[in-house]
Amino acid sequence: MLPIAMTLAMLAAPPADLLGAAQARFAALGSYEATIRSSGDKRGAEVIHYFYRRPDHVRMEFDQPHHGAVIVYDPASRRAVVWPFGQGHFPRVVLRPGNPLIRGARGQRVDQSSVGALLASAQALQAEGNASPAGEAMVGAQRTWHVVVTGAGNAKVAGGIHRYDLWLATDSLFPVKVQSRDVAGQLLESVRFDDVRLNVPLAAKLFDPRAKPAGAPAAVAVPSTQRARN
């Protein structure tokens, strides 16, 4: 029988492939919500209340910048509906997810904005380099596994990212904090995931661009010439 101390050490050890295990956990999720706080880019800080419901339904409610703006992405139509001044308020704009008006500070697309897409990007970089576990670390009150992913040579993925530092919650392997850096080691972006709730019941109407929110004014007709923009 293994000594108790050795058994506890094995139970506390991270998975051999942290990114693969984290992606598998994400694939098993039905939904999640979180407050995303990012900084480090010329566009300044962002605070977004983010909702995800499989398969790839996304709702983003902006607190900073563009306070009150809402984006809802429908994977069936592959279109994003944007309300710059809040859902139910004019104007209502329909855009393709790659439209630069709604791309993130590092060029992120709304249809590729989930934690799954983040982990996939880190795995792509790992395939061009390596992932090195950096041990357990506390991020606020959350216990995490810290893993460093670095591209070999000058290898990088979309956004010019050559290195990822990811802090994954030890219980769920969901990201708590992520930092990205370029080949020169310059910080590109630092992101925190706060108030995370996994497999939370999210109503379908939350992702329905036709749904009228409580207290919203009467709908305003949208010109028939308004079409999905590139």
C-alpha cells in the first residue's frame, strides 16, 4: 500500500496534459457565464459579462468600454446582432462575426470568443513548441495550476501570440487568468475570468435576438435595406 503522503501527492498532481484535459472539460460543458476583465492593449481595459450556451451561442454585455452595448451571436445564422445602446434600443445592427466593428482588441471574433477557442489556440501553439507546468499558484482566492505554453523559435498563433501563461482552476480546469506575450516577451493582453458559473441554466431567449428584454421600449422598425455587413 502506498504511504498516505505519496497517495495525497498523486491526488494533488495536475493532469499530464493540462491543456488537453482542460479542453475535454470544456467539451463536456453545456453552458457557462463569467465576467471577463482584460487589459494590456492600446484600446484599454474591457469588462464584459459573457454568456455561452452550447452549441456556440454567445451573448456579450459590455460594461467597459461601450457601457450598455449587447452582442448576441447565433451559430445557426452565423450572424451577430448588435445593440450599441442596449437590447431593444435603436439601432439594431446585423453583422458577420468577422466584421472589424465587433472584433476584440487582439482581433478576436465573437464566434471564436469562447474558452474553448482560447484553449484551442493554446494547443495550436503547444503543437509548435511546448507546454511546461509551472506548479500550483493562488490567483486571488482560487487555487490554480499554472502552465506556460511557448512556441518554438519565433512560432506564434493568431494575434502575434508567442507565449501563453494560463492559470487553470484545480477543480474544474477552467481558466482563471490568462496572459499572452509576443516573441519579444512584451505583454499583449492579460485576462481575468471572474464570477464563473459552469453548467448554469441559461434560458434560450437570452440568446434570441428577437426577444424583448424586460422594460425595453417598443420595437423600432429597421430599414429593409439593412443587411448583414462584412
